[in-house]
Amino acid sequence: MARVPRGPLDGLIGDLYYLEGVAPYGRLTLPPMPGALLIVNLGAPFRIRGGTDVEMGEYADGCVVSMPTRAFEFGYPRWTRSVGAHLKPWGLAPFLPMPVGELCDRPVTIEQVWGRPAVAELRDRLATAGGPHEMLTLLEDELMRRLSETAGLGLVRHTSSVLAATGGAAAVGDLSVAAGVSSTHLAQRFKELIGVTPKRLARTYRFTATVLSIDPAGPIDWGDLAARAGYFDQAHFGHEFRAFTGLTPTRYVEVRRRFLREHPGHSLDGWPLPAD
């Protein structure tokens, strides 16, 4: 289950969610997305291979993942249970004691961010809550309590929102002019508060919008899809696809079709991909 948090958190967080049950696959690949992730784990440890990591790291208490630039691999126990937040690209910064840029492609445990005593207390309260609704309220209250003023957030949020509304098509140079700041200043603020430059965020928005427009159940005209998404040509589109997912477009659709075939209607279908 999931719900949008109350204001002002709704300007930073897409939704708060509760997840419990058997994972569809033991390992899932998560392509880069225009957003960040905060998970408080209440079950057996899960594992993540992030960025260029060779081996998977274990996360018992939960994790914080800033907006990634490459695919991550999640390894789930047979039964998983957690609460978390899907944050907007700029949404993580007000809850961290360090610049988001320090976490780029480097997932950290939630204890490393908020400290062991505070996280242990939060997990205890969540574990003894009366049900999912109460658990989401507890997480929402914790996030409200930790919400802090963040210099430059208004600039980054506004510019990112324009990029989101245009599917990454807005010219970054025009956005810096409209905001009355230099492109260097804008890029610096983005790297501090999101972890990537405006151009990288624009690429991610465009790729995400393009992928979500694909209907894996039907025929696909890749050339037409690439042209409508604004890619220079089909080769450019294919290069972006491999950079973001590690897969060719054709292989991606095969994997999506496998998910649809083996787990029709599953809540995770649409973005995570089976890595098994």
C-alpha cells in the first residue's frame, strides 16, 4: 500500500509505502530513475549492488539511495517487509546531514545517515505498530521531525519541476537564464542537492518517460519511438538504453515480457526487472 504524505512533505516525496510479502524474484535490477529512495527494513537483510560495486552489500536496518546514474541490483530475502519513501529528485536533501552528492551511486545504511540509536528506536516503534496505516504515519512523523531548511532547494526544485514537466526536453541553458543564475551555479546546486547535474537529470527524465511509454505486450517501432522521444537517431537511443539499463532495447522488452508472464498484475511490474 502507498499514500501521498501531508504537506509540506508532499513537495518532496512522491509517496510513502508499506511492502510485505514474497519478492517476485530473488534479484531485481532497478534502472536509474528521476528520484531517490529511503527504506526502513523490518525483515531479513536485503542486498544491493550499486554503481560500479563488484559485490553486493548487505543492509539490515534499511538504506538511503540518492538518484542513481546507473542500474542497481537488489537482492531480496524470500519474505520481505519494509516501509519507505519514494522521493522526488530534490526531496532527499532536507533529511540528510551531508550533501546528497556524497551519496551518488553509493547507497548507505539508514543508520549511517540518522545514527544507530534513532534508527533502532524508529524500527522498534514500527515493528510494534497496529498496522500499515499506523506505520506510514510513524514514518511520516519522523520525516516531519527531521525536515530542515536547505539552501538553494527552491531553485533546484523549480528547475527540476520544469524538466519533469517537459520530459527532460527543456534546454538547461534557458533554465539557468530564467532563474537568473549562471549554469555553473545551477550545476553546483544540483550536484549538492540531487547528486547529478541538470543535464543528467534531463537525460533521466527523458529516458524514463520513453521507457514507460513502451507497451511490452504489443509490437514496437523502435525508430518511431526514438524519434518521438527526441533522440538523434535509433543508434543514439540504443546507446542510452544500454547506458541506463545494461540491456539492449530488444532484451529489455524480453525481460519485461517475462515479468508480465510470470507475475501478471504484480505491484512491482513496470520498472524493476528480474535479474535472476
